[in-house]
Amino acid sequence: MGRDLKDDNAFLSDLGFVPGCTVHAVADVHICVTTSGRDFDMALSPMTRVSTIRRTLEGIDSDIPWHEFWFSLDGKESLLETSTMWDLNIFSNTMILLKNRYLSLTVYLRGGPEDTRLGPIYDIEAEEEELVEGLKQRIFLESGIPPSGQLLMVRNNVLQDHLTLKQEELHGQEDIDVINLDSLADAFLSE
């Protein structure tokens, strides 16, 4: 169940074992975190979190601004800081890459909250500390939809103008749905 079994004196029944359960025996996980300047080889417990790797590397090399980077396995998707090696299915000889701490967003246009996507408008990179209202301004420059006429949604949640993308819990690659409120109003009035 993703738990680290540490108590050698415990009975199996005390640890939640039931007939037919599976026990995984995993030794240290060997990874290499690579930057543009150097590589960091590490041996970790499978339950080590990505955030712990970040803190460890900050202690080893404080000259690198670690807070400006995200960790990635493919250079595109960002690894959540709360994920463990176990969660990520990393068991041995894995390369972890650093990528700039930007969100990769794909912007889609929708006719309304219940409408299907009309297709992607474009891809955009945004800083996680950018305000949603700033993102609306950038979408306006591409799409022509004024910020006041935009309703932005991610995973069916409406984004609030005064919050940052980080506060809205956007991670790595995200799809942003843009609902043109002006078109909805025009359609409603014409009916």
C-alpha cells in the first residue's frame, strides 16, 4: 500500500497484511540529476520525495538557484514535489533533468462551459507566479478576446483573476479552456 515497512519486530497482521497481498522489496534507488553544468549521482530510499532531492542538492551546491527549476523525467512534464520515487515508478538507473520553472499551457477556445473544445488556439509558457489576469492579457493578444470577456477554466475549475497560477495549483503541462463570455451573451440575446 505504498508504506515503508520498518519495524522488524512487528507481526504481519499488525502491519495490515492479508492473504494474497503483495510485498515489494526495493533496494536503494539510483538516480542521476543532471544540470547544464554537472551531474549529481544519488542513492535514495524509494520513499524519498522530490522535495527532499531539491533540499539535498541545495545543500551540496548552493550556487545553483534551485528554486528556479523543476525536476522532470522527459524535459517536459514537471514532477510534483510531493511525489516519491515509488509514486513515480523510479526504481533504478534513472536520469532526472532540470527544466526552467515554467508552466506549459495549451489554450483552447470553448463556446460555453458545457461546450466541447473548438480546438487549440496556441501553446504558451507562463511563470507560476504570474497572475491569472496577466495570463488573460496574453490570451487577448493572441485571440482578440478581451480579458473582461474571458472565463478561464482548468480541470473544470474557474480561475480567479487575483490569484497566481501557483495558487490555482497548476502543475507542469495544463490545458486552459477559454470561454468567450461576450459570444455567449450575444448568442443569448439573439435568441
